Amino acid sequence: MKLDNVSFSFHAGQPIIQNISADVVPGSILSIIGPNGAGKTTLLKLMANQLKPTSGQISLNDQFLAKMTRKQLASKIAVVSQQNHLYDDMQVIDVVKMGRLAKHHLLATVEDKEVLPYLEMTRTSSLAHRAMSHLSGGQRQRVWIASAIAQEPQYLLLDEPTTYLDIRYQSDLMAVIAELHKKKNMTIVMILHDINQAFKMSDQLWLIRNGRLIAQGAPSRYYDEKLLSDIFNISIHIVTIPNYGHYIIELPADSF
């Protein structure tokens, strides 16, 4: 995926995304990080073609997203948004089947056996016949990821997948994402609030502030206290932990 001078604003107002040009490396895990209000979710929606750029273009395999049909987009890009509470009365297996509608015209034509591999990959097989309303936040996220990968997309876009999850479910979910990436060689683009998760999980980072792409590249290049402090407007200290590596600590505001 290629972004070429992409900008976006609502109703000719203040730009939310400003002149971003970048390439997503196929088969990589890319994390987008930055402070609240930086434009991360808006950027992800542009990459999913849920919003149209005010100026600039986004292309995939030399095709502009804006010119693709819904069916073409569904075969290439799947999105998991924050805290999706749609279809609470549906069973898990039927929610996952919805991901196959890119290949079928009717949900009734999707057989159970067709979606079992996606349930297995996301560790949700035991939940198949439970209602979505009876699941924990972490379980729900894994089901929505199962539905997304059932589309067999080239790109999986995740908007803050670990938000509102406790440490255990965060760890479980990130393990599922890492396993999916390994097994499917899928390009994964995530917005993450946890800086350390982003640095440890990703092949690429995009660092965003005020709608601008401040830095992009391998995480190892950006263990930089001054850069991260400037982007997040907090005091950041980087320590090295034996058998772990670098760890980023956000210090209290009065330390800045």
C-alpha cells in the first residue's frame, strides 16, 4: 500500500491528516503510534477507504483505492474497529461467517466447516455457539479478528485492538496477532496506545503528531528519548532490561 501526499479534513476545516507519504511494506506488521488526537484513527479509515482523502491518493498493487469496487476492497482489506458491539444477539460462528460474504452472496450458503480454520487460528473454536453478548472484551476482539481474516484479505487493519483489555487479554490477543502474521504472511496495520507493545511487535513504525508523519521505519531506529518525548509531549526514559531489551517508561508530567 502506498500513500502519496494524503491530506484529509472535514468540510474544508482544519486538516486532520497533512501531506502524508509512506509505503506499507507487504507482509510486515506496521504500528501507528502517537498522542490522542494525532489523527491515527482517521488515517486508518483512509487506508481502509472508509474516508476519502481531501487531496492525494492511496493505492494498493498500483490501483487507487478510490476506484476499487466494494468487492475488490473486501478481498484486499479487512478492518477491526474499536469495541464493536454490533450483532450482540448473534452466535460467534455466524459473526465469523459474515467475513465470508466477500465470497458468498448469502450468509445461509456459508457452511460451518468453511470458517472453522479461522476460529482455530484465533483460539475461538470453543466459543462458536455462544452469543456475542456473553463474551469478554478479549474474546470479542478475537471473534472480530476471525471474521476479518475470513475475508482472506491481504491487509488486516486493527484500530486499538487492546483498548479496555486487561494485561492477560492484551497478551493473549497480541499472541494471536503474531501467530496470524506468521501463518498467513498477512500485512497487519495496527494503532496501538502501548508504546512498548508497538516497538516489540512491529517491523515498521509510523509516528504521528498533529496529523503529520514525523518518523517512519524500523522500531530500532526510534529508541530516542528526545524524539518520543517531543511526539507525546511527556518525559520519556528508556531503560535496558536484561533478557528483554529496551523498555520505554513514561515519567510524570512534572518531569518534563
